[in-house]
Amino acid sequence: MIYGTGKKKVKIMVSAIACVLAAQTFTGCGKESSVTGGGETIVLHILENDTAKSEGYLEELLNAFNEAYKDKGIQAVDANMDEYTDLAANGPYGYGPDVLYQANDKLMTYAEDKHILSLAIEDFECYEYVPEEAWDAFKIVLDGETYYCGVPVNIQEPMLFYRADMMPENWEEEWDDDGNGVADFFENWNDLYAYSSYLRENDTSSNKDSRYGFMASLNNLYLSSQFIFSYGGYVFGQNDDGTLDSTDVGFSAGNTAYGMNALKQMAALMNEGCIDDTITLNRYEKVASGAYFCAVSTPDTYGLFVEKLALKYEEEGLSASDAQAKAEENLCMIEMPALMPADGDLSTDSADMGEDDWVNTIVMGGVNGYGISSYTEHREACIEFVDFATSYEMIKLRADTLGIAPTRSDVAQEQGGLTDMIFNSLSEGRIYLMPSIKAVDQIWVPMQTIMSDIAKDAFRERNGETVKYPDLNSLQSALETADKNVYDAIYTLSD
């Protein structure tokens, strides 16, 4: 395959340099160098996520770039760092990557502290193909000036993954009350709870551990965010000018205690792996084996589910090619059920519920993209790499390899409706984008702690121990404590 090198190269370099010089107080002060490196080969260290590495995409990207630029004195290599490496700690000492692929909240945390460069985004070849909402995820306003510090690649939200060949044979008769051709347990959470309960009750294994329904690590705010945002919770409030107000922490806002009650109910149909990262780690093989009917993950992990399912089919006797084809046919990825019970009671029969008894499911989402370290010695070469990596050919390859929802509209149209579906949900307010400010770093641990502890209540009760959250008041109090812990982490403990 021949990969393009993008357009407007000279213009990109000139505009980027101008942007850097115009915003020196913002971007930091990495050492300048020419693209050709004075006759020496420039080596760029690229930090990608672990999935892109394990599935071979990063290797293909690097090989394609290096082939295209072998006569231009630029080479790109794997940074060989953890995907969550701390640029703020390592960059000033020359240990960070030149280019990094991260979610918008992480990149913009670095941007706020001047660890990554601002970019002249209109000069990138992908600019006209990427919607404004995706660019805005990498926008920062300082002293009245707007800067963009990342180039979008894909949009993320928690998705349900399941095997089509594990659907109940009678689902059209028993689990499609409205006859619309979509199983009720994919449309609302009460029926997903009911089907999960049915599977647990009919688990005939000796240890009662072989048939589960919906499975997720409930301590994970991102993957279990529907229990917060569907009920009026939020991360940070807004100032009058629309900027985020990190003094206003809102996880306890609205009826979020109802959402925590629903989380606790769902935990009772899982195993104790839901209180930590166990399910996040084993979801690929457990969906493949049929132990989990469905599990939560993000679109860019689609390939990992397919890989494990193909291995399962091979174990059952299929050839490698037939197993791969069957896995791709049966592995399904859909958005979360769109309706949650307004009162947070998942056990109510959906047949007894009216339109006013539901609220829309809202999940946390994000935009992943490339940023350039302000400590790089090769800014222009980094811009060349990012332009190449966000070209049509490379984004299409990434989508084909990893199953991402690309932000490039031309690739999205060719891939099908996934990206359109996600952007539609975003425009309808069903996706709450991760805040792109530094303070968001402090939300994860307090919320992970409280969500894990609430989920654990289901097992305290099962084991005859005293539960910690017996009612809505105790759940509300716990959420208010979490809000205070987030605030303290931002403003008190950091002083």
C-alpha cells in the first residue's frame, strides 16, 4: 500500500513556527532545529496507546512514515514508554516523547501548564474533514486568545460489546415487547437488569460463575458514567463566560443518588470483579467464552474482542481464516441502552413504566488525538508526522485495524454509521465530554473510591455484613463527600 504524505507541508511549517512565536508565553521553549537536522537524521519518539501497539497499528504507521520520509532525514520510532507517561515530569529533562497520542483531557492538562505546543490547525490536511466539536475538545482560551493543542483522531464513548450468536433463541418473542426488531435489553436498563438476572438464575455451573449478563468495572467513572450523568450529576460547573468552574464540583448534583442505587443493584448481579479493575482486564476473553453476555469498553478495543473470539472459534475446530471471519460476523458493538429508570430502581418491570418514568442515558466521552511536546527539538518534523498520521490513509488503516470511530468525515462515511451515531449522541447531549482542564486529573481517585465502595455494598449484604449505604440519604452523603474530596485535591491538598 502506498501512503500519502499529506498536503500543504511548507505552509504548515511556516504557520506553525509563526504560531509558536506568537504564543511563546503559552507554548514553552523547546529548542529549534531544521527539518533536515543539519544533514543528520532526525529521530522522533512517538507515544501511542497500548492497544495500537499490541494490535500492530503503531508498527505499520511508523513503517509507512519512515518509508515516505527516508529521503527527507526524518525517522519515527516507538517511544517505548507507558501510554500514561507523565510528560510534565519527564519532558523538561528530555525523557518525554516528541509526539503523544492521548485523550483530550490529558493533552489539555499538559496544555494548561505549557507542556505541549499550540498548533495552526487550519493548515493540517485533515482540518476540513474534522467536525468543530472534535477540534473544540483541544481548545484552550488564555488571556482572551484561543489556541488549539491537539489534532483529533477518534471519538470515544463507552460501548456495549456482545456476541450475536449468544443472543437468546427466543429473544424476538420474549425480549422485544414493542416488536421493533431490537431486543429490549439493548434499549433500556431495566430490561438489561432483568436479562442479567435471568442469566444468573439459570447458571447451572457448580460455582454459579459461568453465566453473567451486563458486566463492567463499576469503580471506573468513565465506563460507568451513566450512573452519574443520567441523573443530573456533572464534573464542573460553568462560569458566566462558558468556561469551566472547577470550584463547583457536581457529582452529587441532581438525583445522582438514584444513579448510585442503580449501580448498587447492578453490582448484585455481578461478581466481586466489579469493584476493581478485574472485569476491565478480563472482559475480552470472558465475552469470547460466553461467560459475560455483554461488557463495556471503548470502540478502539474492538480488535481485541475480535481477536479473543477468533481464538475461541479456533479452539472449537475452525481454521484461522474461518474463525476470524466468524468472529467479525458475531462480535457486535452498540451504544449503551438509551433509557434509565428515573427513580433509579432497575428492578421495576419495564412493562409497568410510562414515558415519564425514564430518563435519557448520558455517558462520559472523549476525543483522542495527537499533541506535540513543547520540549521537542524538532517541532517542524513533529508537525510533519502528525499531518501524516492524521491523513486519510492512516486514519482508515487505524479504523480498519482497531475499530475506532474516526473524526475524519471521509473515513467515517466509508466505515459506516458508528461515527455518525456517536456524533449524533454528542449533539443530542447523550455524551458528556471529558473536561479539558488540568483540574480533571483530580476527579478519578475520589470517584473510583466511592463507586467501588458502593458496589461493594452488594457483596456486604450477600455476606451478611452491615451495609454502608442502606438508603438514598447515605448515598447522597457519600457523593457529597466525594465532591469535597475532589475540591480538596484541587485546591487544598495541592497548596
